[in-house]
Amino acid sequence: MTTETTVHVDGLTVRHRRTTALDALDLRIGRGVHGLLGPNGAGKTSLIRVLATVAPYRSGRLELLGVDPAVPAGRTSVRRRLGYLPQEFGHYPGFTVREFVAYMAWLKEVPKAAVPEAVERAMERVGLTGRADARIRTLSGGMVRRVGIAQAIVNDPELLLLDEPTAGLDPEQRVEFRALLRELGTTSTVLVSTHLVEDVATACTEVTLLDEGRVAFCGTSGELAAAGDDDAAGDSPTERGYTAALRRHRSARAASPEAAV
């Protein structure tokens, strides 16, 4: 378990028109690799976007890296220190891989003298050194996803937010990516939103399971696996723990007084 909190969330509420995406969410995250699981519509992407300071929230309190991002100066400070890969990231197809990652390093205010080394290191870590001078429009979907990961880590972020980062990666690339996550988690706080339970089981030190904008489970991947029972669906202990935790959370909500209102 982590000892230092870098993401501190209290009563966070996010609404999209008439839909509540996050419902008075409380969360504490520290150094290490943290998996964010949940069915479609659970609030995973909404949470990632708020933490990345690119989406507003209706109410609650948020502290990132010891800073309040609601304050303009705090938001600027946080953005220099975080890395973010959305589900669909914008890029310039005519740029080479090196040009695009260097451009993102500039946007993140990496010192000019440090940019070339930072770019080479980021490309090497995601296995793109051999395609550094290729135009992004010529790359496969999996390679473009790796470009996205490279731009997210080029500034050696203290807080790294990844939304479905393994989409489009083949099995070998996913194994390599999990190893990279474990390496990054030794010095940074990494939050990975994913539908792939096996990614969480093998790479994450802690797991948060969201359902209907609330926390249905929070603990280690081993604790999630142990939460399974004979009635839970799934091909692995972690998948059975996932389905069992969702079932219990929904049963508890249905039985709560507020659900009857």
C-alpha cells in the first residue's frame, strides 16, 4: 500500500446534463500503479478528465500533487508535472514521431536543452526508436497508441493518467507495456483506466472499481481476486472478484434508504 497521497478527492460530483457521472466520490491515491476498473458509464473517463484538469466538476474538493488545481496558478503547476493519454488523443498526422513527441515536450515546458534526450528516452521506452522519423499517418493503430504513451511520459510526470492505454496493442506489446507501468510506478503515481482486468492483475498495486459514479471496491489486486465467489462470472480469480464486487455494491445500493427515495 502507498504511504503518500498524491491524488486527494473529497465529495467529487460531475454531471453531464441530466446524468451524474461521479456521485460524491471520495478517493486517495499515492505512488504506484493503480488500476481503474468499471463497466461502461461507470465514470472512469470522467474521473480521468477531471484529474487531468481538462474537465470541470460540479462540487467537491480536489488536490493533486499537493496543489489545488481550481486555482489558476495551481492548475498550471499541476499540468507541468502530469502526463495524460485520453482515449482519443489529438495528433498531427504529418509530423514524424520525433517531431510530435518533441512538440509535446515543448508544450509541457521541458527545458529546451533537455528535450532531445527526453524525446529519445520516451520513444525508446515504448519501442518506437526505429520509427522515430516515420510520419504518424503511416503508422498502424497500435503504433499511434504508443506515440500517445510516449508523449504522456516525455516530461517524466509525477502523475500519469492513462485512459485505455492498451487499446490497439497486440499481446506482446501489452506485456511490454505492463513492464513499463511497473517501472514508472516506482517513482510516480500512475492511474490506468481499462476494461482489461488482466492488465490490472499483473501491473497494478492497487485497484479502484467504479460503478454508477461511486467506488464499489478499493484495494489490492490480490484482495479483488479474493473477493470472488462461486456465483461470480469470470475466467480468472480477478474477473470473478470484479463481478462479485459489482454485484455486492449494487445489492447494497438497492437496499440503502436513499435508493428507496
